Amino acid sequence: MRTSELFSLLLLTCVLVACGGNRNEAMDNVQENAGKLDDEEMIGANNSGDITITPMPATTEFAEAGISEWVYEGGKFTYETTGYEFGQQTEDAEQLMCANSGKGQHIHLIVNNEPYIAKYEPTFDMELPDGEHHILTFLSRSYHEAIKSDAAHRAVLATVANNGFSKATDIDEPMLFYSRPKGTYTGKKETENVMLDFYPVNADLGGEYHIKATVNGSEEFDITEWQPYYLKGLPMGENTVELALMKGKDVVDAPLNPVTRKFTLEALPAEAGK
């Protein structure tokens, strides 16, 4: 229910009471319908356009999933995991109507808040330049949503030398890492519901921290809960999302904050012009 509709209902309640109507019944209707102010409208309260951010439905839980060992040496990353299988399709992938990887479950590796690298096997080669890097890695569902638990991720400030970690310490300051949207989305199934997913580190949302999402430079949304969302109503072509970790009205003075990413929506030839 939108604010204008709620106001109309309140006005009707006053009329009913003034005319001798059942006040309790009328107020019950107001309270019942007020509870229907959904998350989409609350998140989009500052948005005057057609783009909305809607919480995704609850997704498959991975309560036992974890990274038990994570090593980078000789230009090779090695993961050992529990409660998780690389390359397997997450069981609810077909129900969510969003972009899904046919290669199955995988890890996201994010270096200095650049676009993530997806890997579908627990061991892979990758060269990193010497120097200091903020690195986040997490286990992902096949549709690219992060498994959001302490056990299923690692966030480190790493010093790289000769294609290995010479030092790696847990990140101990508030940070925000961007994950999705990324790349190109094609066809109605992928473009109607574009998943927005991110990873805050040392920053609990809903308390002193929140996230400001700016879509296409003008549509702003305040996000106070860490969960995946659908971006709806995006135009075809190039789009941008900027995510900023906020404390009150201020952008948090944190490394790599805010972060902006471009991505593209395309119609299938058979859908064009419909």
C-alpha cells in the first residue's frame, strides 16, 4: 500500500467514526493494511522513477558451508571447503527467475573492489601484482548470491610478493565490497529481475551503518538489511549502480568506498520490439 492510499484509508476511517460507524472495525482495517507497506515501497521511498529495489525471496540456506583452508602461493589459489560442492546447481535456481550460471556453484574472488572473478573449481591459477591488496572471497550459489556467513568468506589485507601471500591479515575496518550486477544480461528472464548483491565487512546494517544505492546516477535507495535484492524496471542498454557504505548521512571513510559498476541489459532478438 502506498502512502497516498494509506492516507485515504485513514480519512475514510474518520468519516466512518463521525457517521457512527464501527470505530474498532475501521481501525483494524487501517492497521491491517498499514502492515502491507512492503519492503519494495519502503526501500524505494526516495525514488521517483520506475526503478525499484525489491527483496529477493528467501533462498537456499547453506548453514554448514565454509572455507576451511585458503591458500595463495606459486600463483595458485587453493580452497578447501565443507558443506559445499563446486559446480552443482543450487536447488532453487529455476524458481528465482534471475540470471543463473549453467556451470553451477562457484566462488567469487574480489581484489580491490574490481569486478569479481568466478571460479568453479577449488584450485586455479591467477597472477596478482606485487603489493598490498584488499581481497574478499566467498562461496556463491549458482545464481551468484553470496553465502552470507563468517565461515563462508575470507576478507584480508594481503601483501603479495612473487605470486604468493607474504602476509595476510583479516580486514579490521568497515568496508563494503560490490558483487552484482555485473556484465551483460540477456533476455526477459535475466533483465526483469537483476540481482543486487554486496558484502559488508565489519559493518552491521540496520544499526549505525546503511548502504546508499544510486542507480543510473539519479535513483537513490537506502538499504538497511543485508540480503539480496531484485532491481526492477531497468532500461535496456547500459546501466550503472553506485554503492556507498554510509554512517548516518556521511559516506564512511573506508578503502574503495564508494564503488561504481556498469552493466548492460539486452533483449533477445525474438523479444525485441514487443
